[in-house]
Amino acid sequence: MAMRQPKTRDFDTPAIPDRLYFKIGDVARICSVETYVLRFWESQFPQLKPNKSGTGQRLYRRRDVELALKIKQLVHGEGYTLSGARQVLEQAPAQASNRPQPQPVVLPPTLPEAQRESQPQLTLLEANSGQIPASAAATIAQVRAELREIAGLLASPDPQPPRRRPRLVTMPSKSELLFPSF
């Protein structure tokens, strides 16, 4: 007896316009669902959290629109229940974290033309041997020190704003009455 495969429909992924924010009606048009469906999905999927404007209007970012399209594809296309689609989406970040992350590329600092000529050039053998010339090591040490200083400045608490001083000048009182009569 063969196991039944879930019905899968091919959905053409619509083009998402290049904008910073999308209103709920725009997202509904892109996903081909009603706005109340998007509001319901917000209550069912904790990952779907659009920002709200000062007037309470939902403002979706591009990642929210992509997530709504993914939810639609899982629920309508692949036949998942809402709880099944929620589980698939919760497992997706865990699978993404298992992938090897690309290592950042460290570029050498740009030197002015006069200094660049005085710097010794690395030959291919020196570069592949892993040995760093003394001048490059000194430059790296200087950059590290500057970065530590910047990190220290950023980590320090913000300075307190100056307190407002009370006025030192008092108004001369000609009489004890608040509103003197003329």
C-alpha cells in the first residue's frame, strides 16, 4: 500500500515591489488573500509581527511579506494545517543555524599613495606562508587598539543631561500683593 503524498500546487511567487513598508491591503493583493486572513495569521504565527504606525495601521516589511507568502504556500499549496505550518516555520531557523556561516573578509586598511609606496609588498610565498611582516603586524595592532577604544566608547553609559538650574534672579517685590492695583 503506497502512502499518499500531500497535494502540492505550484504557486508562482509574485514579485514583491522594492519598498520599505507595505500596508495590509498591499500584502493581501501580493499574497492573493483577504486582509482578515493576514490578521488571523498574525494571531497564529508569532513570527509574523508587522509594525504599527502611530494611527495603528499595520506596516509590513519585506521579510513579513515573504513570510506571509511562505505561510500561504505551506497552508494552501502543500496542505499543511496551521499548527503544522507553524512547526515547519519554527524549525526553519534551527536548520538555517546548522549551516556553516560565511567568514567575514578582513580588508587591509587603505593607505595614502605616499605610504603605500614605502610599504613592502608581500610576495605570493610570504602571503601563503602565514607570516605577517612587522609593519603589517604593527598596523593590525593599531587598528585593534582603535577598535577597542571605539567599543569602549559605545559600551559606556550615555552621559546624563545637565540638570536645569533654578533661576537665580528674583523679581523685586514692590508690594506683597500678587497683582498690585494702580
